[in-house]
Amino acid sequence: MEQAEDDLGALDRAIGERIKVLRAGRGLTLEALAEKAGVSRAMLSRIERGESNPTAQLLGRVCAGLDVTLSALFAETEQAASPLARRADHVVWRDPASGYVRRALTPPNCGAAADIVDVEFPAGASVTMESSRAPATDQQIVLLSGRMELTVGATTHRLEAGDCLHMHLGQPIGFRNPGAKPAHYLVVISSGAPRF
């Protein structure tokens, strides 16, 4: 589903405002967050003002500097709390670099123990996400269709439709679609103690 340019601008502004609030809440200056995230102060300032359409990699670095997950960043841009999230109301974001489309499925602000994200990943595309500093956070990738290669730290996993990969955040994760067709997968992100 394509979003109108006004919708994309509004989402960029909401993301920028959320980053600014999180930064201020942690007592970080623009310079301090830029250093922690490994991005320029000027770029961070443009993101906070909603003047930039940042890539997934760039947002991942900023999230690592703030000690939050990308999913948590997007979840905070959603609307009022509700136990139901209709497809028409999902927050949809397209990475300008790789073209992957991310759709937040979890109802907004409902207090769920996990976030569910739907991803459409173009053929031949790749993205590397920086290490998250959220130690008690993990994610599972459930490949619905297509093929994906996920590199977690130094280990590469090749996924086929129906496969599920569990990983702890805290190390770089590379996503690559080696196939000639788009891949479609779900990401389930949870925080807290493991369940055995």
C-alpha cells in the first residue's frame, strides 16, 4: 500500500519528534546522541525536525544510541490506545534505501508483551541493522514467502517459507533477499525474561 507524500511527511515529523522526546528524556544533547549513534549532528537535527526521510540503517543507529528498538520508536508514533488495529490504520513505512515496506500490526499502546511487524522485502535488497543495546529484547522472524538470508553476528541463516528464526538483539543483524521475488515475513519483538 502506497502512502501519500503528506502521510510520509507526517510520519517523518512524528518520528523526529519522538526521537527528540526520547533524547531529551535521557538528558542527551544533540551532540551526545549523535556521538553515541555514530551519525552527524546535522543529520540528527534534520531527522528531529522531520526534514529527512531516514533509512532503516540510520534509524537503527539512532535507536541504538537511545537504547530502544526500531519497533518501539514506530509504536510511539501511533494513535490512541485500542485493542484492535485495522489494516487501514496501520503505520506503514518504506525504507528509502532498500525499498522494504514495514507495517506495524500490533494495536497501538495496548500494553502487549510483543510487537508484530509485517515486512515486504524486495528481491535483491539488503539492510544491516546496528547492534541494539536493549539486552532483554529478542525477535523472531517468520518467513511467509520467498527467501531470506539473515546474518546475526558472524552466523548466516538461510530461511525458506515457513522457517522461523529466533535471535537476541545486541549484535548487528543483516537482512538480505537473495531471491528473484520479494520476501514476505513477520517480525515478533518482545522484551522481558525468556519463557522456558
